[in-house]
Amino acid sequence: MTGADGKDGEDGNSIEFLYARNSTGKIPEKPADNQVDDWTGVGPDGTEWTDNPQGVTPNIIYEYVCQRYKDKATQLWEPYSNPSIWARYAERGKDGDGYEYIYIRQSTWKSQGQLNPSSDPVYIADGNIYPPADVESDAYQTDDYVPVGYSDNPETVNS
């Protein structure tokens, strides 16, 4: 998005963004409809809405965004969109917003040279094909999907 003078990340003439944070993960209620340009304040559930993202921390884990558009014909602001996740704090190595880490422990090391020469990033090891699913499949795209033989958490190495 670009602002009126082309500055990235700034509100434009007919679009505005609001941001809210919390530590609960409960999606806040959207702000009440109003016709105030650059409105910021407290929403109906007590959530504070700001004009810019404030960032997430280990204590304030979630940040949400909502937006609204100004009707060009009437010059009135439409209602705010339902809030959606903007950012989520995650410990290093843990799943975060937009990432899903899965792990597998194998008995032998696989070098780059052992990758399948086709254009697909697939290789065969221990009689299994990796990655173990069609990455475009509905199952693979499901949150917290862990294929058979994989783990959601790293395992220790042993001899």
C-alpha cells in the first residue's frame, strides 16, 4: 500500500489501517464505525487501537490489524474490517506467524548431491520420499500438519 504522496506503509486518502496488541490470542472486536480521519482509541471491548504497528514482545505476543476504505462517491468511511493477525511472537526455533517447522531424524546424512535431479525438491532416503506430501495439498497446508515420520519438535541425536 502507498500513502497519498507515495510513502510506503502510510495511510492513503481512501484507506486506513489500525493495529492492536494483546497477550491472549483472542481476536479483538473491531472498532466502532466512525467518520473521524486517522481515528485511534479504545474499541468496544477495551482494546487500544493505534495508527502504526507497535510490535510483538515475549509478553505481548499478538498484534492484529484491521482496515477501512473511504467511499469515493460519498466520501464516507466504510466499517472497519474484521481484525486479523498481523504478527505473532515466537521463541527461536518455534512455529511463528507464517511458519511451520517439522523435523525428522535420519540414520544417514544426505548431501546436496543426493537430491533428486528433477526440478522438484524431493529426495529418497531410507525408502521414504521427502517431502512426504504434495505441498499444494489441503492436508499439507493445514496448520500444525505433521507428516508421518516427522515430529513437531526437534529430537536429540543419539548413536
